[in-house]
Amino acid sequence: MNTLRTAMLLAAMTALFMGVGFLIGGSGGMMIALVIAAGTNLFSYWNADKMVLSMNRAVEVDEKNAPEYYAIVQALAKQAGLPMPRTYLIDNPQPNAFATGRNPQNAAVAASTGLLQRLTHEEVAAVMAHELAHVQHRDTLTMTIVATFAGAISMLGNFAFFLGGNRNNNSPFGFVGVLAAMIVAPFAAMIVQMAVSRTREYEADRRGAEICGHPLWLASALDKIARGAERIPNPDAERNPAMAHLFIINPLHGERMDSLFSTHPSTDNRIAALQEMARQMGEGDVRPAPTRNTTLQQTDEEQRPSGPWGEASPPDQPAEPKSNPWGRNPTGPKGRWS
């Protein structure tokens, strides 16, 4: 089913690309757009993940230079029945993470240094479980291709701007067609991009909570990531906004409403869904994640764990929640971002 939906999405994005080409250059522009779209499809399938990782300056890590982070991903992949994905780290203070790759056998997950520094061990595990859920649902191919197409269509809209003053272009709609391409094309690409992300985030939250076994771990992580993203800029994401929907929380500023124009569902709504899931599972060994409205006034020192992994529970609660399949690896070697 996911393969069919991906094929339909590719067809829709190709048609949109060709429509923009027609508005800019008539039938000739449409054929050129078709060739570009075909090339974009092939490139996206084989190389879009590498491009996304490169744009975010992600560095691949392993059990030697990031033992605890790598061990979390490894144990969760085993728990989910997935091949071990390539594991990357982004040297960025904003807490965030994403997954990419054309299939589970060629997947990659990436977390920022800010995520490892500001979240507890259990919260990091929940975030990576969410990303592995995207891999398991094969969302990564779709989301990465959409990011590539959205960027390409936006570039085509910018190209139309330079043709706007050219009276000799072959557009049957003249300046009106070029103006429509400048405005409508990037907007349409943005709508497709946002719709794809929003419909899949709730499912990835649900499956991620199942993989790690504790919905409240992910609820607490989403709360911390959202507040961190509001205060800490992500220059790489700002330069490439077409990638925003790949992240677990929108890395851009000013996109927090649960509306058609938001790349992600409301964080409060996602937390509420996870808390309801926790109640249905009878989870009671971890303190419920606070809602964002009641925690925005807390300082970084109140939110930041004492070390890279911190403690998942307050002092009056058990330090180790039940059913922790990955462990803390407290005696293992420590790397630069372990």
C-alpha cells in the first residue's frame, strides 16, 4: 500500500512539475519539465538521502565514537525487527532528529548533539524509536523525495521570476502564466509537502511508542524538543526549508499552528494522543509528560539533564523504568558525542 501511495505521489509531483513548466514555457517548457522530473525521480530514489544528510552536515558514527547513542539505535532496531540503519550525528544545538533512505535496508537516522545533551536516555530512545517507525512504514523514501521535489519546484518558481520580463518566452498565458508559476507552484509544493508530513507523524508517534514501550517517554521528548526548537535556531534548516517536514519537530521558527499551513501537527495534540495511549496501556511507572502550556516558563537548567543522558525520573521516582531493553552502558567507552 505504501508503494502505491508513493507511486501516486510521484505521479502527482511530476504532473505539478510539468504544469509549472507549461505555465513558464508552453508545451516546450512542459517537455523540459518532464525530462527534469524524470531525472529528479531517479536522483531522489538513489541519492536524496545522501543530499539531505550532507545539507545538514551529518557525520556517521558507530559504537567506537558514540557507543551509547549507537547502542540505543541498535537495540531499538532489533526490537522493531529492522536492519541496523546507518547512524548519524548533527553538530547542532537545536534538539531534533530525522530519518531518511529509500528502504529499511538503506535507511539512516540522524540526531543532533542538542538532542543528546538536552534529553534523557529514555527520551532519546523514544525519539529514535519514532524515526525507526518512519523507516518501518517506508515513509523515509516518500518524505525524502517530496523534499527534493519541493525544492526543485521552488527553484522552478524562482526561474519563472527571471523569465517574467522576457516577452519572447513561449508561455501561452504570457506574463500571467509566469506570475502564476512564481506564486502557485511553490505554494502547491508546500501543501503537498505539509500534507505528507502531517498525516504520517501521528502514525510514527504511535508505532514509536510501541517500539520503545513507553508513550510517555516520547511525549516528554516532544515537549522538550518543541521548546528547544522555538528558542534555538537551526541555520541549515532555515537555508533549506523544503527539508523541514523530515524532522520530528519543525526546525523552522513560526510554524506551530495545527493548520493546513504547518509542516507538523500541533505538539500539544501529539502529546495528548500519546498520553491517551499511555492510559490505555496502563503505563504508570513514568511521570506523565507535562503539557507545553505549563512548562514554557521553566529554565534550561530545570529542563536539562545532569549529563548527556541524565535521569528519566525525578529523585522520588525509580531511576530505572521497567522493561528497558537497551540498558545504559554506563561502563562502556565514551566518545565525542556518546
